Amino acid sequence: MTLTRDLEGRARARFAELLGRDPVPLDEAALAIAQEEYPALEPEAYLTRLDDLAARVARRVPGPVRAASALRALREVLHDEEGLRGNDDDYYDPRNSFLNDVLDRRLGIPITLALVYIEVGRRAGLRLEGVGFPGHFLAKYVSPGGVEVFVDAYHGGEMLSADECVARYKARTGGKDLDPRYLAAVSPRQILARMLQNLKRVYAERKDDVRLFWVLDRILLLAPGQREALRDRGLAAARLGGAAAAIRDLEAYLALAPAAADADEVRATVAGLRAGRGALLN
């Protein structure tokens, strides 16, 4: 299997190029992730869709943008009219993580739905940021005076205060305190990393090593020093028959973590690959 060549595709090159920008364009980078699954995807068509949605929001907020009116308009357009909603029936469908599918199917998970709210809001003059709330990604607006309004895109754009977010967390965790850092804004790179981690879990559960391999590769483009992703990409390569790529990644992992709990197991895997027994991996 030509894993080295597979890493040099158009979608990967596009994603790498976008990561070099400051700030990283969240909408374009999310579509670059989707391009690996959909090679014929035309990003401009979906960027135009976001533009059109934002124009509809803007028409409902004439004159200077007022946050309260803009937030209501955003909800009216995206939820009430477009029907954008959480996919309760098949939460772990990988299509929920691809921006083009979310826009086409009007279904998603918290992070991709929040991404749509963030990008449509930005175009309409409303600055929203992502929030890495545990287990349920949110967006938020911060007023010039520091007042925070959280938006739950998965539940129809419901607006919440910080206290309501804390109360929800406590109700879900049996009264545990919420670390305030989980209500802080996260960067586009962090949003992309969380999207990729979601896909990683889906493909690992499905034992889909081909897709798992490219997702891990994108994670490593975002965070080259992430040891777990380096190890897992090497193991996926080994299962796919790419011994050279597997050895390279696994030896790099051992160089970074020679005393890791699984180091001896990884060394044994490398030895097996070098002995030509990679096919025994399962």
C-alpha cells in the first residue's frame, strides 16, 4: 500500500496550507477535512451557502448590528427556517462531522452545528467563538462589557448564561464543579482538533483503518508532537500493510516516549514488522 503517496494528496495539501494562515480560516479548513472523504467537493459552493445564510440573517437586523437581535435572527434562519438540528437518531454517523454534509442534510453534532453558527454569525457581523464545554460543544457571544451568552446549536440555538451552563454540567455529573476554563473560548485550531478527534473515535470503533489513518495524519498536521496520534497512525499503517510507514511512526513514538507503558509492546511490533511479520497484526 502506497501510504507515503497517499499522504501527499490534494486534500492534505490544502489542509496543511490553511493551517499556515493566521488566523486559520475555520470554514475552509473544515471543508478541507471533508475533501478527503469527498474528493470532488467544491469548497466555494459551500462557502457561498454560508454567505447566503448570513445575508438572510443580516436582512433581519437592519442598521448597526445589535447582538440580541442578531442572535435571534441567527436562530430563526438556521433552526426555524433551515431546520438545522442535532442528529439524535445517528449521533456517531461520520457525516455529522463533515461541514458539507451538515449543510446538505441539516444534521450534525454540537461542534459542527456550532461551527455553522460561528461562520454565519461572522459573516453577518456577529462575533461568536467556540467553547469546549465537556461533552457538548457550544458557541458564545461576549458583549463589550464582558457579558457572555452561550449558544447551544445542537438544541436549536438555545441561549444560556454561564450559570445555566454550570447548572447543566452539575446535573449531568452528579454535582461536580465545572472548571471555569471549559467556558473559555477556544481557537480555530482547537475546534479542528476536536472535530478530528470525533472522527478518530468513530473510525476506530468501526475498525475503518483507511479512514482512521488519514484522520490521524490530519491530527499530526495540527499537532506534530502528539505522541498518541503518532503511535496510532503507525499501528493503523501496520494493519494496512504499510510496514515502512508504520516503522517510521512507531520508532518516532518510541524516541519521544521510551518509557511509555506500552513501549515494550510497540518495540515488539516494530521487531515483527522488520522481520516481515506485519501481516500478523490485527
